[in-house]
Amino acid sequence: MNKKVTKAVFPVAGLGTRFLPATKAVAKEMLPIVDKPLMQYAVEEAMAAGIDTMIFITGRSKNAIMDHYDKAYEMEVELEARGKDELLKVLRSILPSHISCVFIRQPEALGLGHAVYCARPVVGDEPFAVILPDDLVEDGTRGCMAQMTALYAEKQCSILAVERVDPSQTGSYGIVKTGEATGSYSPIDLIVEKPKPEVAPSNLAVIGRYILNPAIFDKLKHTGRGAGGEIQLTDGIADLMKDEQVLAFEFEGTRYDCGAKLGFLVANVELGLLHPGLKDEFAAYLKALAVSGKI
């Protein structure tokens, strides 16, 4: 019987130092893209893929994420009393009643592989998604993870979302070498963590979307520290590939690197131009700004 992906892991224990001082007291994942925190885009993408259990791997400074996915009784009562029905609907839609949230504290920042391994007691013997909120993917319809779960339903093997990057940027990503493509996916022959451009096997970069079979946990359990002195998910996947096929999937949509200041700003501009309540006025403002010569 084909297994379904019903659980998603969100590794969100990082300190967000690239956004200091904004992230001194605010979780990076709670910074807003237009009118929603970055974390909410990631969870909504998981929900759109039919996932109903959200597993957050958090750190000491991430209580705001837990609060965001808790019920806000006082605010709901206040909005209801004021007749703010639309805002009340928005507030309640953050966490629909059929969605479960689990919060696991990562005791020490030992890398992405270790963060994923922390989810093992909740995931158990099931396939699961991993979503890194820093990577916001906009495709206008299904969402990146829904594309991946559709492929998993057919292939029942681990899948990594990939996109082509400038060869000079390979040192910032896990890079894969693939076999012959079948449409949007291809088997991975080799995966390397953050190779220098001169030794990178390709410019096909892994982004923050994965579907992994539970066999990855045994691999991560025995994975030593790799690049940066951390337990790398890439190394665990490389070990998994010795036992099973892993696919690279070139998704449809635009990825915004919201872990970088420029990517964060670009995401705010481009999603602002898609926002149904803001796009017309915002577009007019940008056009006026361009005419004024300020940009």
C-alpha cells in the first residue's frame, strides 16, 4: 500500500544572525512578508499538500512561533465583540481545527541533520516532509510541497527539490549530480554539501524542500559532523542513496531566499504586487517612484 506524507518538520532553531538587530528578540521566521510571518507561508504550503501534523524543531528564542500557533482567546473575544468578523476569520484560519502542532526543543545547534533527527519520536516509521521557511516558494496555485507529494505518491522514494543556480553560488548549497531526467525529476547520482565552484559536480542546488523516507533516521543517527562542524542532512542523504533511489525534482514556481536581506526585500515587493488588497496601489506607488527618479 502506498504511504502518504502527512507530517512536516520545520527546523526553526537557528539564531537568525544575518537579520540582527531585528532578530535579537524576534524569531527570524516571524518576520513578515507583506502581512504574514514567513513561518505561516511555510505551514500553509504544507497544509495545501494535505499535511496535517506540523513538527517544529525550535530553540530557546522561538516562543513567538509557539504563540502564533496557539489559540488567542482574548483577541478572538475582542474581535467578536467589535463585530470584526473578517479579521476573526483570518485569525482562526492560521491554525484550522484539523491541524496538529508539535514543538520539540533542539537542545544544541548541531546542524540541519541533527534538527531533522530530533523529529524521529513524532515521525516514527512514516515518510515526512522537511520545509525550511527561509525558502519561500510562490507558484500561484498548488505550492511546491503539493507538487512533491504528488510525485511521492507515484514513486514512494525520497525527493529533494532543486533549482539551477549561478555556478559561483554552489558554495552556499547542497549540490547534486543527476542521471537522465524524466520530465521534471531525475535520479540523484551524487550529492555534495557546499562545494567550491571549481569542484562542484553541477549547478543544480538543493533548496529547503524535502520528502524523506524514515530510513533517513538510522543514517542520521550514525552521521558524523561534516561541513561547518555540523551534522549535515546532505551527508545522511548521501548514505541513504546507497540503499534506495533519491530523486531530484525541479519544481514550478519562484523561490525567494528570505534568509538573506536582499531576498527578503524582493519577496516583500513581489508578493506585495500579488496581494489582492494591495497590488494596485502598490504598483502605482512603485511606478511613481520610478518616474520620480528615486530608483
